[in-house]
Amino acid sequence: MTSGPSSTPRIRVLSIPAGHDYVRHAVGPAAGVEVLADPVLDPAEPARWWPHPALEAAERPEVLDGADLVHVHFGYEHRTPGQVAEFVAAVGARGLPLLVTVHDLTNPHEPDPAAHLERTGHLVRGADAVITLTAGAAAEIRRHWGVDAHVIPHPRLMPPEITEPHRRGRLDTLCDQHARTREPAPRAVGVVLGSLRAGVAVEELLHPLAAALPPGTRLVMMVRSDALAAAREPGHPRHAAAIELDRLGPAVEIREHEHLSDADLCAALAGFDALVLPHRHGTHSGWLELCRDLGLPPVIPAIGHLVQQWGPGAASYDPARVSTEALTSELHAALPAALEGPPVPTRSPDAEDAAVARAHHILYREAVRNADRDADLHTGRPLSNRRLVKPLHVFPGGDH
């Protein structure tokens, strides 16, 4: 550890990754914590942190140099379960505390959940402290591995200077519409399909969604133009999805786009009156937090712990419905619930970020203190002694 201007030693955190919106808001700047910057992997793309070289600590021990603590968040799906186990052992061999935030028990981008669960299991069992975002996910971690996780909810995703103008504009529009006696303006429901990854439902969702739209509501599908062009080729894994999108024709707006900056993405989402999340599987979602940032009502698939992450009043549907009719019926109820419901509660970004960062800093200090104690006693690294056994619960249940 290094010493800063005050007498409190500064904890140098090797965060995997550091350059992610979640990490920036969840850990935040503090006098006693320094999050080490991600290495520059490509000068032409300096913000790219993946694949993170710190995960190769078993092969390249020097990637851990300069750290007092290692905190894994994302980006380990390219490593085999065996390689993840070797990474955990390499961190332990250096005497460094290991913290893990379990964002996903089921990786939303992988069709087979088994390998991700095995990789995550190695991290959870080897960690000095485990964090997750909801009480439901913490219970699942306990069932899988017998480990008590600290529940620290997802903070805001985007900086307020990007999202607040859109959120206030939405509120002003809603107030203006309620004050008028004339017919309400046409409404738009959005769906972000991104790059058509495996976990994004298209074939089974689009027709029920179009059929369930309330009168005077249009459906807008946002999709990466390069992904859609590739999927139009026969033999592509998402070829059926591309065919379905092309068949929808004029009834639905297919809005193709290139990569969007944060500001452009928020501007596009702010034009919707509700956003349908098209996930087939997953555990938590940053899209929900972006909806909260923007004051945009989501329609949430009842998968993983997304409904709990959002909190009371969630409009939801079950994407696993076996019939088109059943899914249409659920969406027929969920869409009006999102469109006609009360405004999304306003966040308190500074207070939320401060509470979440404070919880992380408590865990960091305790983990480093325990590691120093074990080093002084020459006891090695017995996890039964090093585990942080008093779970923190910030905003219990994931409610904001």
C-alpha cells in the first residue's frame, strides 16, 4: 500500500476491469482507494480493456504488480474454468485479497450457462469477499456454493450530465400531456437488439410484441446495421432473426444504426415511452439502471433477478412462455402497465454512489487488514479465516 496526503494508507485496487461505467460509479474516487487504470491494449482503441491481461496472472505473474487487492467484475468468459482456477491460485500465491462481484450467474450472451457457472464458482469459492446486486442472487450463490454474499445494488450507469436533461425533458412532456384535454400524442415502445447476440430474443418475441401494442403506439426495433447485414447471410446463427425482422415490414420501424456513443444512445432511448428488454436469460441488467437514469419505464423479462433489481411496480413478462398466445397475453398486460404507470422515481445519484462506494471501501479495508494480519502471522492464506463473514446489505433487496 502507498500513503497519500493523509495518514491513511491508500489501497491500490486492480479492478477487472477499471474502465467500465459500473465500476466508475460503484467504487468512485476516495482518499483511501486508488483504482489502477486498465492497461492500454491497443493505442488505436485506448478505452478497450478486454481481454484483461490480469486474468493471465498464472502465466504472467507480473500483471499483479503494484496491486494491494484484486477485484473481478466482468470479462472472464474467454478463459476456461481451469484457467480461472489457476488465476485464483496465482492471486492467492501473491498474498493478495480477492473480491468478486457476481453480476451474472447466467451469462446473457452465452447459450450454454454451464461453463460460466463453473468459472464463477472458482472465483466465488476462492474469494475473500463476494458481492452481488440483489438478495435473490445472494440466495442463489448460497445455494450453489455455500458462500454468503454482500448485497450492494447497482448504482447509476451513466453520468447525470448525460441523462438528466433527457429525464427532465420526459417529465416535462408527461406533465404537459396530462395538463391538456386533447388526445395524447402517439407513443413509441423501443426494443434494443444490439448485435443480435445469442441471449437476445427476436423470433419468439417480435410478433407477440407487435400484436400486444396498445392503440396509437408504434414499435421501434434498434439493431446494429453490421450485425443485421451479417445475419441476413444464410447459415448465420441469427439468420432466422434477420428474416423475422425483414418480414415485419412497415408495421414496425427497424432502426439500423452504427455504434452509438453514450450521449447518442441516451438521446435515442429518451424518444421512447417504454423500453422492452428482450433478454432470454440473465441475472441482472445494466439496461434497467439506464432506464432508471432516464426515467424510462421498462418492460422486464421475468428471468434471473431482474424484477427484483428494478423493485416494486415492475411491468414484466415471461419470455419462456411456450405459446405465442400466452406471450402475447402477458405483453398485452405489461405494456399498458409500463406506459400508463406512475413516473419512474427520481434517483439521488450522489447519495447512491456515495453509499455504494462506501460499502466497497469497507470491504477493501477489511480484506487488506485481514491479509496483512495473515502475513504477519505467517499463516498463508486459509480462506476459512480470511473470508469476510458479516455480509453488508446496502438498500436491501436491491430497491433504490
